[in-house]
Amino acid sequence: CFEKHPDTSVMVNFASFRSVLPSVMETLQYPNITTIAIIAEGVPESQTRAILKAADDKAVGIIGPATVGGIKPGCFRIGNTGGMLDNIVSSKLYRPGSVAYVSKSGGMSNELNNIICQNSDGVYEGVAIGGDRYPGSRFIDHLLRYNDNPKVHILVLLGEVGGIDEYEICDALASGRITKPVVAWCIGT
């Protein structure tokens, strides 16, 4: 498939948790792939760590596992982020705004799209990194990228109770590495 489409750089993997490992490892053999989004939930932690190591060795970014994907309004969407067409339209995800978010929760990402749309000029980009123990990317990865983008004016983080990655954001704010306004909250029971 990738031989027929040599310009392909992103793969969205909808394989079940049972076949994620072999399908990702096969995909990593293609040098044009720079990002893989893994939608499956329940990927065994040992397999996730093997995927992350292999991807890191090849400088391939991983979104997920257990993600609904990401969205850059007016450009593309990876996975199911944004929901159905009626939600995309009501959240104005057909054109970019200036607020960028990162979330652990896929379902709450859709709610973030709605909240951001109702209270600002809209979403510039949003990523659900997945709620598994070993995510392919972390809050800090995306928030630093957003902070360095002049088209992004506000950063939003949606964490979950019990996480520790949020402390890295606090350190980045305290050190001045993140300079843009951040709205962050953690949810859960």
C-alpha cells in the first residue's frame, strides 16, 4: 500500500488490540511514515513499550494508544476526533481558531471542542493522547509545540486525576518555557 502512495506520512491504525503490534511494526519499516495514531484500547503495556521504543528509534511520532485522534480545523482530522458532521459544524471545526488543546480523554475532547468554540474564536488544533499508562506522546510534547506556534494564543490541557504529567506543565510555566496562557483542569473520580 505505501509503495503505491509514497507521499503518505501519517497512518491511522484502527486495528484491534490483538493486531496492533504487528501492524505498527510493519508500518515502521516505511521511512516516509512520520506519525502513527493508534486507536485501539487495551493494548498490552509490554507491546506498547515495544512500539514506543521502535517508533523512537525511527523518529516516528505516536498518538495513542487508546486515542480518538486529533484535529486541525480546516486541514484534517485523524481518527474520530470531532465526532459526527453535526458536531463538526456546531463546533466550527471547519475553520481554524487560535486555541490549541491536548487531552487524555477522547470523549471529553469533543466537549472541549464545543466549550472552546462557544468561548473563543475556536480550535486551532486538538489532540487526544489517550488514557493508557504509556502514551506515545505526552502533554508537554504538544503544549511546547503549541507554545512555539505564533498562530496559537491560548493553551488548554485536560488531564485525569492521578496523573503526574501535569506537573511537567507546572515546571514549564514556572521556568518560563511556556509563556502563553494555559487553562488546565483534571477530571475523574
